[in-house]
Amino acid sequence: VIPPDATLVFDVMLVDVWNQDDRVRTRSMSKPDRCNRTVQSSDFVRYHYNGTLLDGTQFDSSHSLKGTYNTYVGMGWLIKGMDEGLVGMCLGERRSIIIPPFLAYGEKGHGRVCVCVCAHGFYISIADGYNSSPALGRDAVGLPAHTSYQPVGFLGLKTIYAGPKVGSVLILSGYSRNHTYDTYIGMGYIISGMDQGLQGACMGERRRIIIPPHLAYGEQGVGDNIPGSAVLMFDVHVIDFHNPSDTIEILTVAKPESCNQSSKSGDYIQYRYNCSLIDGFRLFSSYDQDGPQEAILGGQKVIDGLDLALQGMCVGEKRVVVVPPHLGHGEKGARGVPGSAVLVFELELVHVEESLPEGYMFVWDADAPANLYEAMDLNKDGEIPLEEFSTFIKTQVTEKKGRLMPGADPDKTISDMFGNQDRNKDGKITADELKLKTDEDAEKIQHEEL
């Protein structure tokens, strides 16, 4: 009972105070040095929070739920004050947000703790966020000094990646596997964001790619490591790539002023080479061997890209040639060559010689003797053994009247020629047995016509 004219004494502890003119108050507690993007209305965000009254009484926390709170901003999914308080935050920022009751839970409160007309304090840490309309983010972290080759569309690509990361947590890395990640882009083999993020990268480039959930693993996430609605960050090093429509790239380093003969399909050539991967790692070199390499162009003795690269060269010319995998060793690779490898050849043509027509082991560069058998029968005894046949053929080559098959063992070639003429295999050639290949071909045609 309070008597009349009583003086009253109150012992008061102010719990909180608010006014209808109050607004949401925010204070940044920590902020990353680099802020590429801030939260905007309509963004989807994932954040951790502690919610308290102004006296410090905690009424809710995402940490107790062992997961982030995932929601849209400015879409009516949150209390109005939280919608306002989240706008402008950077990914990784920590912020204090104080919300008056009329922008929070109002006069009725919420749950068993928020039952008064109270102001609320939230301590927020943004894990990540995205908007379904903007595209992914990508930054070139490191570019090679010289590059002209950039991926567009359908490509076979080799990368080493560190990522994805969710927040600052490393989920997976190609470096831990000690192997590149080999795939095609623009073909649906990888998530859409990575497909887009790798477009335009150069060989040797290092790039950071930030992928929103709708271009990654969506609201469901994947496996135990990537949660739903996660924004992913990849640090990618592009090792090499190719397009199935690519042909070889040729850079002429040196070329003689005078070039009377250039190499062509069917020619016998000798050349020196270094073979490396696109990153400069040396695979093979002819300089480690006794002499230059030999090949007959168009003879399917070397990979298609190298065969093309060696055509049209002058003796003494030097080239640097980039060979895509489909013109090299393909997706499976070869001994000492990884699968889907783009190869770089440093070439020098040492010797070129016109090869022989198909099926020929010897051709005349001058007119053949009118009586060939008589000319071959050196001792005029009416028969030609192998030794006599060999001496005659080598003399024609020495005097530049004829040529043996280039690149082949001359003794073996002469022995094979002798075997073809010694039709009864008695170790000697008679006049009836000796026939030029042109005569044999004419007889064959006649027999076919008959």
C-alpha cells in the first residue's frame, strides 16, 4: 500500500532502450583486406551468428546448430533489421548488428527468451554469399610472359588446382594427388562455373575462380565436404590444352637465304630435335643420341604432327613447333609422354633427299645401259652372282647414275634386289631372269587384261 503524499524510491537497472526513430546500428568488428563483393539485396548468404539481448542474454546461435544459417537477403525471409544489417558486408567480415524491436520480433517476441519489447544484438560472420543473376568471379593471378593461345569452347584441358575452398577450408587439391586434372570444357564434364571460369585462360596462367552455388553443386551440395549452397573458390594453374580442330603451330627461328629444295611427303630426311612439354619440361632429345634422326615423310614412322612440322623445310632451317595431342600421342600418351600432352619440338633439318617411288629400291638418274645384262656381267661369263651384282649397283650410285632407297642399309637393299631377280634361287641371275621393274609392271598389267 502506498500512503498519500509518499515519496517513492526505485532501484532501477536499465536493460535496454529504444525509440520509434531508432534504426539498425552496425559496427564492423573485422574485415578482410580485400573485398571484391559485398552483400546485396536478393543475395543468398551463409553466415554464422550469435543473437543476444542488450544485457548479454543469448537467445540463439548458429554455432550451437553446428552449421551456418542459409537464407536470402531482402526477400522477406529474415526479420527486417537483419535484412538491413547484412547489406554491405564482405565475405569473411564480422559485424555487430543492433536491431530495435519494431524491426525485430515486435511486442510479442519470439520463442521462450525473446518475450519482451527488446532490442536485439547479433554478432554476424559471413561465410559466403552469391546472387543467382551475376556470373562467377575470376582473377588472373599469374600470366605467362608470352602467350597467344587461349581456350574457347570445346577443349581438352590439363590443369592443376588448389580447391575448391568453402570459406577458407581447403576441400580438395590436385597437388595432393601429384597429377593434373584432365578434362574437356564446354562439354558438360565439369560444373558450369568451372566451364565458364576456364574460358579465356592462357597456357601457364594461374587463375582464381569463385563459383556461386547455382553454377556449382546447388542447394544440395555434394559428398561430406561441400555443403549445400556453398560458394566455391578454385586456384587453378592451366598447364596446357588443345582443341580437336587445332593443327600444329610453326615458328621459323632461322632459315638459309638460299633454299633450292624443301622437304615434302615421300622424302628421306635427317633432323635434330628437342621435345618438351608446354611448360618446358624436356622429354627427349636427339642430341643425347649418336646422330640425327631419320625418317621418310608420310611414311607413318613419326607422329602426325611431327611429320607435318618437318615438311616444307630447307636444309639448315630451324623451327619451334607446337603439336596438339590428337596429332601427337593422344589421350593415352606413350612411354615417357603423359596423356593429352601438348608437345613442343625444336627442329633443325640436316639433310633431305628425294625418296623413291613406292615399291622401288633403286632408280636410274641417267639412262640405263642399252644392254643392261651385258653391263652387269662384269667378267662376261654369262651369269651374275650377288658379288658382281652388288659391285655394279654401287658403281652406278657412286657415279650418280642411280640411287638406292635412302635411309636403308645399302647392302641389305642390294641383297633384296638380287633376291627378286634370282627367280629360281640358284645364287645367280641369268639373262632370262633379269627384268626392270617397269617391265615387270607392264607384264602384270598385260596379265590382268588377259
